[in-house]
Amino acid sequence: MWRWVSGLFGSLLVLLGAAQASAGVPVGTPVATCILPAKPGMTAAALFATPGRFDCARPQHHYGSGDFWILSRPLPRDAIRRGSVRIASLWQHSVTLYIRYADGHIRRVGFTSATAGRHLALGAIVALPLPDDAGRPVRLLWHVTGAANVRGTIIGAALVSDADGTRMASAMALFYGAFAGMAIALIVYNLALWGALRQAFQPTYCLLLLFLLGYEFTSSGAAGQWLPWLDNNDRLRLNGIFLSGSSASALLFARTFFEPRVFAGWLRPASSAVMAAILAASWLFVIAAPWHIALLDGLISASYILLMALVPAILWRAWRLRSHYLWLFALAWGSPIALAGLRIASAVNLVGWSFWLDNSTILSMALEAMLSSLAIAYRIRLLSRERDTARDQEIAARLLAATDPLTGLLNRRAFLDRAIGREGDQVLLLADIDHFKRVNETIGHDGGDEVLRVLARALRASVPADALVARLGGEEFAIVAPAGTLEAAAVLDALRRERMPYDLSVTASIGTCTGPLTREVDWKALYRRADRALFDAKAAGRDRVRDAGRYAVAA
């Protein structure tokens, strides 16, 4: 397990290194924009000539959904001539970019929702290449149709050189590739463990990782590169499905991972309601968009606000009930909660759009997945300790059930279970303390118990390792050993040498019989003959051995 934890930290370092490399890559020269609702008859040339018609003060989302013209501020004189114009990928039907050059020439490029995948770069950024032209670009103008305009129509606009674009793509590919490799490894590892442990939190954790992989595929822009035929608006629909699935499965994972008492009472139905709200809002958007798309987007934001409100309640309940896993979950959920709060603030236009904030979800979820896996490792460690303790307790219970509590020898039931069925001829030795009632009357029952313990130690010490020694009851003992390995006289001599409590003189009589012991009927026959031999030893004066000979199985 520690090898896996070290590998996990290796993945964490790769991810953080990739994120740091991504943060160090410039996103180009930002381009400020102004907005104008589109009306029939408007042309690019006329709008370039009348920039005063555009609103540069109010946020774009104040205009609601529809068709728009977006005009850039004048570009700096050192603006790139070879590269691309990049914007954030949003819900739009079509985007046409007009580039006005210093000589007055106007060129245009564009895409529709159906063809956006061809221009989608990692980080869910649409990159439109600047057309080859001898002049210097001085201004940009976008014509956008079918814009949801929930957070803006053209946001994150920037001029990016080819070299910067390549460095940025490499850094983002490193980051997303590191996360995908880590997620796949964690899925394989936890499914393998699930086959052995069968804990409910393991498949839910794998479900969380699968949704995160799907979210990475759709939100990173890889879906557009791998599936260029995929409509960009449909990609955004899939993105919402995978994000909602990740959030719901994260809550489900918490519910299966924490002790059952944490989610007892109102918290369990409340968590179910939040999961249902997140999934329902997402699917409603998938089915109904672009119908009242701002309302649908607001419902999604509201469902995530409910999730954020529920998380502190879960952590508080876990703290109050002294959960073993609270500190790990607080650590794992810390960054996702903070970044989710910023994303929600951005969704309701309290915080401006940022490329790094827009791509922060996958990083925060990656950190949550890795830190949650540490919680799983800790949980597995506790399970291992619990199972070891339970196994030790079970062994101890079996020993107690099979052992005579006074002498530590096998009891009658355990003795018979192990004796019957032994291969080859066996010798059965029955030993009985002489005049044991007189011993109890002389030194008391506590002294008599000590005599029994001393006798038991002597019997154990005088027999071979593969012999079975038991207290059948009272002062009667039994030994079973392979024929030829046990001398009854030697056993009796060992008993005679034992020092008894209060130097009391204690003797024992022994009866033996040899024969097969494969069935219960053999045991009864051997015992009957050995017991008769023991009676003969007592009748002959005690403190002696009598042998009943060999018991032969009737043909």
C-alpha cells in the first residue's frame, strides 16, 4: 500500500508541475471589447467606421440572449501578424471574425457550432488563425448569432502568437495527460482492491473518477480535437452532464465512505435531494437549451449552491460524531469548495471570467480525487487493522471454545473432533487421579485445582508433539498419540516426579488401548477398553498402568 501512496504523490507532483508550467505560459495580448445588439442591414465595414455605436461600459450579459456585434478596442501597433485570435468557447450558433488592417482591407474567418471543434484548443479555447496579410491588424469585429450571453458573448479575447500557442498547448497537454493517467491508475487500483475488500465506497470512487475523466474530455477541448464533427453546443451539454455526475458521485462517495452514523437522520435524505437537484438541473439544461437558457443556467448554479451549503453540514456532523475520516475529507474538499465558490461567483457574474479560473475545476477535482484516495488508503489501513483484530479475536474465541479453562488442555469436544479420523493405529491413554476427593478435602478445592493444573503440565511435557492431550472431565485426562510413540510407564514416572501443592503425595492410575481411530465407533471401542484397563489399575492398588492390548476392527 505504501508503494501505491508513493506513486500517488508522484502523480501529484506531475500534476502540480504541469499546472505550474501552464500558469507560466502567457495567454497572449488581451483584447478589450464593446457590444452592439445586431439588427438587419448592419455590415462590418459600416460598423468599423462607426465605433461610437458600441457600448463599452455595461457588461455584455446585461443584453441577454440574441445576436450581437462585438468590436475590439484599437489593437496596439506591435500586435502580432502571424498567430491566432482566441476566445472562450461559449454557447453560440455561429461566430464570424472580421479583421481590419491598417490599409483598410477587411478579412474574415469564422465557425459555426457544428464546425467549432476544428478550431478548439486545449483549455476549451476557440483559436481562429489570423489570415495571411501583408498589413498590420488594427481592429477586430465579431458577428455572433444565437449567443446565450449568460456571462458574455465574446470573453477572454486575446491575440496569441504561434510560438506562445504551441507552448500553451504543450503545457495543457501535460496537465490533462497527467490527470487522465492518474485517474485511470486509481480506477484500476480501486477495482482490484474492491475484488478483495468489497467496500461500498470503492465503486462509487471509481464512478467519480470516470465522470471526472468524461468532464476532462469535454471541458478541456479534447473532445473537439478528437471528435471534430461534434457540435460545440452538444459538447457543452455533455460537459454539464459529466460535471453534475462528478458532483453527485462525490457526494455519494462521501455518503458511503463516512461512518453510517454521520449521514443518519435528515442528512441522508438531504444529500439525496441535493444529488437529485444537481442531476435534474443538468439534464433539464441538456433537454431544453437554448430555451430560456439563462433560467436553466441559473438553476444549475442554484443546485451547486445547495451542494456547497450541504458540505459544511456534513463536516460539522462528522466533527460532532468524532469521525475517523473528517480531517482527510476536510483536506480533500477544501480546494474544490473554494474554487467552486469562485466558479459560482463567476457564473452569477460576481467575478469576471478568467482562463485559469475556467480551467481550475479539473485541477481542484484532481486534487480532491488524489486526497480522497489518501483517505481510502487510510480507510484500508483501518480495515486491515480491524480485520487483524477480528481474526485474532476469532482465533482466541476458538481456542477458548476448544480449551478447558482450568488446565488449558483440549476439552472433550475439541479432543474428539481432532482425534477421530487420524490415520494409522493410535494409542489411547486414560489417566485418573487417585483419591481426588480426599485431595480436595485435605487442601481445599483451590488446592485441588492447582493439582489438576500441575498434572496437566506434566502430561503435556511427557508426550510427543503430535499427541493430543485433553481433560475429559473432573480428574480424568486422555492422550491420543500414534502407536509406538508413547510409553504409558514413562508418563506415569513423569507424574510421580511432579511436586504437588503443599508437598502432598498425589498418584494417578493409567489405562491404555491401541487400535484404529478413523470413526466414532472406533473411539467408543478404544475408550471402553482403555477405561476397563484404568479400572483394573485402580483395582490392583492404583499408581500403576494397565494395557488393554490392541483393538481389532471386526471384519
